[in-house]
Amino acid sequence: MGVVCTNINAIMSPHFLKTGKEISLQILYQMPQMNHSIGIGQCRRNEYSAAILIVFNIFQFSHSHFSFQSPESYLTIESQNRCEILTEFGLLTQSKLTNKKGNNVALPLIDSNNLIEKLMDRKKTNPHQNQYLSMYSSWLGGITTEAPLMVLPLDDHMVHRGDGVFEAMIVRNGWAFLLKEHLKRLAVSASKIGISCPWSETELQEIISETYRITRQSDCFVRIFLSRGPGTFSVNPYDSIGPQLHVICTRYSPYPADKYLSGVTLGRSAIPAKEPWFAQIKSCNYLHNVLMKKESIDQGFDFMVAFDSQGHLTESATENIVILDNKRRLIRPELDFILKGTTMMRMLELARQVLQKRNQIGEPTDFGYTQVLQGSLREVDITSAHEVFLIGTTLNVLPVTRFQKKKIGDGMPGPVGKFLGRLLEEDILRGESSIML
Ligand SMILES: Cc1ncc(COP(=O)(O)O)c(C=O)c1O
């Protein structure tokens, strides 16, 4: 064993080989410089404990963070299920795969020699990867256009704890719509959870621009992820070695056009609304939102809306809600309970601007709404509304025509929604609120 332990960079893997009634443990010792493994130890079933001792001995030298300190402590694990112990310590993948004879088959060892091939192979099983155009990764220090390589380290807190913040925006004709607003919200979200962004706004813009330009598309979605970064698998954010940035461009696919003509259905969510403090942060902890989407599909609604414990209307899974009430006032919910949607805020600003212009020249307003307000809305405000809209980056202004299967207004998309949708679309294409990438 002394020879084995001298090279602490060596990779070792125990393999259980089952032949008939005999089970033997083979320890494979792999030198990083060599492309093959050398078997260094083998024992039969009744020699299990000795084999486990060997494995732990080797690992103690190669992985200093292993907590087993003395051979005596290894002996105490003899009576437990050894396979389980090995699995728990990552020394063995507990394979459920069996060969034709019903014997367990060891899972293949993945290393730097076959990783790329394995990743590229995933493209066959994940058709969504065809939508992924490019990704910048601070972790890898560059941009890739190969979807299977768009991966993250599992020990990044964003992956195993949702500890990160993100933004999603659209690029149309090369214009990044509301880019400044998205970056501002990213900064606010990050600062609320104590992630300090090492990239300046100019640097972020440059990275986004380069990641987009390599796609050679005029339209696409851009998502920006700022994570706490890799660390241990613990919950402690201070274990992280530093924030990481990932920017991903995916194909632009607008929401189906016929839904704007028919309107969509909305249901009442049973998922508790986010606490106000969390609702205002666009963190990667989106379990609540995911469950709302799942709920809508399971129950046959297009979207769901959540109400808080006091009955206040909040928002949909990834969309804001605005109503045109029976006094023809455009009203959005108070910002304390929701994510401050960039699209909703811009759309209401445009709505207010056109109203003001008409008022200034003393002409009557024939837009179908008379005021733009915020208010504390409840379920009755939806059922009694003239029109209801869902608003967000991926939707623009989408009319809601049914709530809990009952008609809103006359059950058809109304003129105000169409007008607001046009205002927003023109704004996007004019590029007034956008940055050219
Ligand atoms: C919870 C939630 N509310 C509202 C929105 C709409 O925000 P925006 O218009 O900035 O896309 C989103 C968008 O991602 C969201 O996730």
C-alpha cells in the first residue's frame, strides 16, 4: 500500500464484481498521466472489511478532508452495510443496472478522456438544446456555442441552493429591450442577498453583447445568471470562492399568436404567495413559481395567479397582472407584494404618457382607459374587471378572458389590451428603451 499512497493525485475507484455467489472488490488505481487503470487489490466477500480498509486508507491520503482518522474508526463500520457507506462517500455508484444474468454491473467511470463525448451525446436526449445558441461562462472564462458544453459546476450555490439572481430579456432586431432596467434589477436583487457583482455595468453589457453577437440572430432571449459561486455543498454562502456569471442566449420564440386573439385562461393558485421581501428579489429560488406553472398545466389553465394570506392579488408564475376596472382605470398591484416587472412598468409609463399628451392638448381620450394607478387588488377586482392582462418579457401584453372558467367582461380580448400591446411592440421595435448590442 505504501507505493499507492505516495501519489496523492491519483484517482482510485473501487469496483464490485459479482460472479455467481462470489462478490469481490477490486480497487482500481489510476494515474492521471496514464490512460489506463491498474488493479491493485482484490478480495472475496469474506475479506470485505479488509478491502474497505484499503479503500479508506487510500482515500485518506488522497482526500485530506475525509474525516476518518484512525484505522480503529474504520473497523466500526464493519457491521454496517458497506455498499451504502461507500456510496455515501462517493466511492462507489450504487448501480441498479443488471446484466442478463441479473448480476450488478458497475457504472462506467467518467474522466477527462470521455467526458466531452458523454456530454455531446446528451444532445440526442435533450431536444431543447437546439434552442441554446451561445453561453458565456466566467467559470470557463469564455463563450461556447455548443449546447452540451453549457454546464455549471454542481457545487455552485446557485445549483444546489438556488443561491443566485437572474434576469431574462429579449433582443429584437439587435436591440436589447430594457437592458438598463434589467441590469438595475439584477443589481438590486444581488445586493438584497449580499452578492457583490464583480462586473461593472459596462462590462456586463460588453459580455452580453459579445454572447449575443456570436449567435448571428437578430432576435433572441438573453438570460443573465449571477451566482454565489462554487464552494462546499454546505448552506454557508461564505464557503463560496466567489460569484460567477453566466449569460445564455436562446432562440426567440414568441407566445402563440392565436392566444392574443382568443385570450388566455387564468386560475387561482393554491401555492402560497411569496413573502413580500422574497417576491421583490429575482432569485434563482423559483420553486414557488415552478409549482404555480405545474399547477396551471395540471389543472388545465394557461396561467395561475397567487393571492397572499390577506387576499391581495400578487402575480402569475413569471408575469405581472394589470386590470382595467369597471371605472376604466388601469390598475397594477402594489410593488410590495410582487416582482417589479420591467415590461409592466414600461407599459404603464407609455400608457400614462399618451394620456398626458392628449390631456395637454385638450383632446378627449378615446383609449378606453382614463387613469393609470396602483392599488391593493383582490379576487373581486379580477371578476368584476372590464379587461385583465398578463404582462412580461416573454408575453408583452396578453389578454386574460377567463378566470376560474368564468368570463371576464364579454369573454373576448378587449380594445385596451390591444392598444397597450401595440404601444409596447412599437416601443420595442423603435428601440427607444433599448440598447443596440
Ligand atoms: C415572478 C415574476 N413576476 C413578473 C415578471 C415579469 O417581469 P419582466 O417584465 O421584467 O419580465 C417575471 C419575469 O421574469 C417574474 O419572474
